[in-house]
Amino acid sequence: MLVSRPNELDLVILSEMTGRILIEKSFPEAGIVMASHSLHNIPSYHYLHESKKTWLPLIQKSLNDMLESGEILKMKEAFILNAIKK
């Protein structure tokens, strides 16, 4: 509905990535702003085949290090900016 009838909506609930990309690509001059706080944080999980379970501690440490250093946030921002350019 956001894409087909944007003038009829006062509120849209989307993920941050989807919202930022859609607004920048489809409605850059519409004055739509993202709320400063999210309604809910949905956890993300990584999945690993059973045959690789010995890798799990190494993967978890690497992901935690990336989260603490801000690398995951940088990767997310790069993904969003790249998607907007396309």
C-alpha cells in the first residue's frame, strides 16, 4: 500500500532496512521520517550444519567481536547505501 497509495497512509511499520531503502528510492522528497526508536527488536540467528558444529565457538566469538567493534553496524549501513544506489 505504501508504494501504490502513499498519500493515503499516515503510518507504515517496516524493518529499518526495508523502510530506509524504500523511502530513499521511492519517496526521497516526501518528508517521510523514521521514528527514533524501534517498536520491537527481533533477534537474528545464524545456522550451522551439524557437521560443522565444531566451528560454532569460533563463529560465535567472531560475530560477538564484530558486534562489539561496530563492524556489523558498518556492514548494515554499507548494505543499505548500496541498495539505495541501485
